[in-house]
Amino acid sequence: DAKTTQPPSMDCAEGRAANLPCNHSTISGNEYVYWYRQIHSQGPQYIIHGLKNNETNEMASLIITEDRKSSTLILPHATLRDTAVYYCIVQSTGTASKLTFGTGTRLQVTL
Amino acid sequence: SAVISQKPSRDICQRGTSLTIQCQVDSQVTMMFWYRQQPGQSLTLIATANQGSEATYESGFVIDKFPISRPNLTFSTLTVSNMSPEDSSIYLCSVEGQPNSYNEQFFGPGTRLTVL
């Protein structure tokens, strides 16, 4: 699986949009971009995934660049409950679904 | 989605002993995964457990240290054997989502293990 690079930490004011970047310059054509988050003392939680088109669900939006070498997770209106470590993972579907977690971005949402 | 429970939620153990962690899922799943999260670190996959076959271990993890059972499609156990303080971690199980879920995984709450 391709390796990802994320900033170690970010801050965001409550109510503002949180934009979390991820670089995956060696991504292969059949690999998807997945985002998970881990709130303190809990197991990771799936957020969203995409292949090459932008995706949106009730939690977040995922913007993938045209060359697919980077992506951005957007939390449109961050709340204190969004404080967590966010992991960007690239993975090809149809495999054994082994998730390779990087170091992630620790997002701190503040008042 | 799948609801996953783990027992115990936390434990403090003496070095040299063993602890068995249970993972229960509310639906039948083919694949279950066991991860370790050392203090302040990210998650590392230990092994993949399929029902009816031996678990597949990742590099750096061996069956003698982390034996796994998978007796049915809703349950698995991970044993941490002959523990040392370096085994102090959070151990998490996860399951693959249902078909057409794009390999989304659902995670249990974790078992926090401290070895003295």
C-alpha cells in the first residue's frame, strides 16, 4: 500500500471549516483514499473514502486532486467533538482490507 | 454497521502471565483483525483471523506470542502470552463491513493492557 504524509497537528476554531491535507504521491490506480478518525480512548471510526471523484457524506467532504497525489478532508463546521486524530489511508479494495495506519493529524478544535 | 464489544476493557497484569482478550460482533463477519496501539503511537496490525483457518500474522508478530482463536463468525480471542512491560498497549479488534461497504472497517473500543 502507498504511504501517506500528514501534518502532525492542526488547530481549528469551533464552527469553522477544518481542512486536513494528506499527500499520497505514490498512490496506484486501483487504490482508494480512506479517512478514519480516533477520538481519545476509542477505536477508530470510518469517515469517508474516494477513488478520484470528490465525495461528501453527512460527516465530511473529501477532495482528491486530479493527479490523485493528494487529498483534503473537510469538516465543514468543526465542533469540540471533532477533536481527534485523523488518519489518511490508501488501500486497494479487494484485498484483505489490512489498514496501514500512519501517524495521522491530531486536530484540536477550540472555542 | 457492526457493533463490536471487547472484554476486558482494561487490565493490569504481572510480567510472565498471559491475558486473553475477547471480541464479540453483533453480526456474522468473514474477516476479523487484531491491532495493537502502543502508548502515543498509531495502530499496527497484528493478524487477520478468518473462521475455520489459522490466523495470518504480520511481520514482527508470531503465533506463540499472540495466539488467536476464531471459533465462529461472531467471535474471536487474542491471547498476549508471557507478557512483559513492552506489551503494555491498547489492543483493538475490527471487522470488515458488509458486502458493498467498500471494505470499511468497524473497530471495537479496545482493551487497555498494562504490564507491570
